[in-house]
Amino acid sequence: MIFTHAISRLPWAREETAELLVERRLDHESGEAQAFYRSLQDAHEPVRVGIEATGPIHWFEHLLAELGHELWIGDSAKIRASEVRKQKTDERDARLILNLLLAKRFPKDLGSHAS
């Protein structure tokens, strides 16, 4: 997932099959992102969210912890180094993070406080 102060760019897949299920943009200010993650709690399936280390995300960390979802914060430089890019876009970056999670190669930022 690519996370900015106003939006999240989110590709979503099942870990077992790596099948892309959803790809969407979530607005933070309207409450759309919070509603989306709360709806996942009803599915009774574990959720792992991977993001690049970024600015003020404390509200997001607290929300995911409250809902019992797992947040991995990745080392931005290592994420970028894992793929040669022709052009940087939020959509391409979000898919790269998803692919790293599914391949179990996500470079967790060891300085992060998330689980």
C-alpha cells in the first residue's frame, strides 16, 4: 500500500493464491479508509498491511492495532531497490509492496514500532 496524508493506494490479494482481489484508492479525510479496514474485521481473516516508512501515520497504526490487523512498515530504500523502475507511480509502488509481501521478501524497517 502507498500511504500519503490524504489517500492510500491499495492492491489487495489473498496470501495463499497471490490472486489480486481489489485495487482501489481510499480517502482518509472522509473516513473511507477507516470504514474499509473496519469492514475487514468482520471477515474474521488475518490482515497484513505493508507500507513504506512515511510521515504521520500514528492514527493508522492505532486503527490497525485496534482492529487486530498486522502492520509492516518497510524500509523505503530497500523497497525501491528491489525492482528496477521505469517510472515511479503510486499504483506501481503499491503493487511492488504487495508482491514483496506475498513473496515473503518485504524489507521490514527494524526501527519501526509496528508488529
